[in-house]
Amino acid sequence: LDYGILTAIAKPIFWVLKNFHKLTDNWGWSIVFLTIVVKAGLYKLSEAQYRSMAKMKVFAPKIQEIRDRYGDDRERQQKAMMDLYKKEGFNPLAGCWPILVQFPVFIALYWVLLESVEIRQAPFMWWIQDLSAPDPFYVLPVVYGLTMFLQQKMSGTQTMDPMQQRVMQMMPIFLTAFFAFFQSGLVLYWVVNGLISIAQQWYITRKLDRE
């Protein structure tokens, strides 16, 4: 097997998958349990992401006030926002870390599903009879699009400018179409990831409200 430059990540992923397969005798459930392990490992990063989103909601009125004050003067608008972030001790990029950390896992899992002969024609359940092939009825891509849409609703886009808001609103549709051509095993990973993220976001948001 040749996983390329991501061998250091792909081999441990396949090792974990094989061990879950010994327990479940099903590669689909192995992917589900792998996703749970990855999300548990990234919980603290996810908590930082949702804390960042919660702060962005608090700053939304101030950011809108800055936009109204400076209008089309993008340079002064950006400077005022950076001054606000510095004053409040807030890093708007802090919420990006969980996504960046997961991206190599996503690519490595793609190669594992592509290269591992064990997963070819391996069934999961119901209509998914080949985890290395796209979902024949596009159910998983649509479910993923819905989970992403719900996460956006929970997170809010009040701090984005109108153009960014329109792009974010189109992302669930774009990614649903994009994932329609991916292996169903890979889309299964992202569906479970999205569902767990919604549960984590709900829990952490309630925790922040209490704080």
C-alpha cells in the first residue's frame, strides 16, 4: 500500500479501522467508531472553536456598528475590527484549528478507502453495499448537507459581510453536490462527524450560557 506523503497518518487510521473491524465485523461501523475517536480527541479544539463562535455573536452588534460607520472604506473598517479584537483579547482565527487539524485526516482517510482492498465492495447496511463507491441514492451527501446547514444556523453568520453570508449559505448545496461523487465510506465519516459536532456544539453552547 502506498499512501504517499500522508502515510504517517493513513497507516494508523487503517490500523484503528482494522481493530474496530475485528470487533464489529463491519467496515461501515468501523468508520463510525473511528469518527467518534477522532472527535473525542479533538474535543478541546472543538470547545475552543465554539467559544470563538460565541464571542463572535457577542461582538456582532459592535462589528455591524463599525461597518455602518466606515461604509465602503474597507481599510479603516478592517483596522477598527482589529483594534476591537485586540482590545477584547479575541482571536477570530481560533475557530479554524479543528477544521485545519481534521483536513489531513480527511485526505488520509480518502486514500485509505481508495487503496485498501478490504473496503472494496464492503457493505455497511441497507442501501450501502460498497463503501468504496458513491452512495447510489445520494442519501448520505444530502444528510451531510443538512447537518452543515443546521450547524450554520446554530453558529450564526451575523459577523460576516453580506458576500460572505451568501457564500456560506451556498456551501451546504455545493458540498452536497461535491460529496455525491465521493466514496460512501468517506461521506459516512463526515455525516457522523457533522452529527457529533451538532451535539457537541449544543452541549458547549449551553455550558457557555451557564458560565
